[in-house]
Amino acid sequence: MSQSYGKTRWKRFALVMVPSVAATAAIGVSLANSALAASFSVSGQQFKVTVEDLQGNNFSQFGGVDVEANGNPHPVAISAFDSATLKNLCQSVVTDLGPLGKWTLVLKAGNSTDPNKQVKAQQLLIDLNQLNADAEFKNINIGQDAATLKGSAIDKLKADGGKVPTGAQGFAQSAETAHLTGVQQTAWATSAGTFTLNGLKLNINQGSGAGVECY
């Protein structure tokens, strides 16, 4: 079925809809057409993100490619939200400092109980390759042609020089709203028109793994 109405729930889904074969097949086409997901060269290092609760409006998702400065490509699932509110955001990335060992930069923001202290984002784009969460979508379309996606987040992607895939690589989904809880993901890049981090806390902690990183 290419279209579904009402609310759809998925429990603990991984990469909501983009099949790995579709993302992999998109690499050659995306590179040939300069259809890069990010407006910058990614670092070649993934980062972890957890969110207690994410409420997004005008959600869409499709396959793409992030590229390092050396040309190394990475297939990604691009999640786009025109606007989003996040509770208890945590982002962590590990850096190996050689003789000093591994250190983890941890960023936290968004009080879960105070609506005025939550994280707010406009034109949010997340280039990820792994995601676990509980999810509910309202008025969802599955199997939509990515070339027909609309919204301010998609407009931002195009303005930054990116493109959405078409043809056989153009499989996408969209929904009026997306509600995700218990989010755990690894990503290559995140960008936004505005990103308001209320209650921001940033620490650099020695070590890596459980208890140091976000998860």
C-alpha cells in the first residue's frame, strides 16, 4: 500500500523506512548529480544522540549521501522536520587524543518538565544511519516520490545545494506530524535554520562507552 491515513505506530523501529539497498543504490546517482545530503563535508566520524521526546511537524524522510572532504561517501536516511520540539536532548562524540586517550564531548539541553526550556528547531535536517525509537505518525504517506516532497526543511536542503532523489532512488515517506519517544540514533550530520538549545550544558569527559556517552 502506497498510502495510509490516520495514525500509524511503529515500536522500536530502525531507520524508519529507507531500505539499506535503496540507500546504497542512491550513492552513485547522488554523487553523479551532486545530490549531497549536507551542505558541508562531514567529518568522517559519527555521533550519538538521544532524545526523550521529539514532536515534529511536516515530517519527511528519504535516502541520501553524505561525503567527507576526501570524497568518501556515506549512505544516510535524511529526516526532515519543518519544526520540532525536543525534550532532554543528549549528543556525544568520542575523540581519540593519542597519548591522552579517548575523550567524549557531551552536549545536553532541554528540560523535560518545563515547556519553556525545551529544545526548539526550525528546518531541521538529520542525516542518520541508525535509529531506534517508539514512533507515531499522523496522516502518513509511504512510498511517495521524494521529488514531490514539500516544506521549509526541504526548501532549506535545496537552498544549501542538496537535491532529493528521483526515479528508482526516490522512495520517500511523509507525514503531517511525527511523535518519537525513547530516541537513540547515530548520525553523520545535523543542520537547522534555527536551533534553540535551552539549558545548554557541555562537558568534555575522559573515556568512552556506557556511562560516558549518551548511550
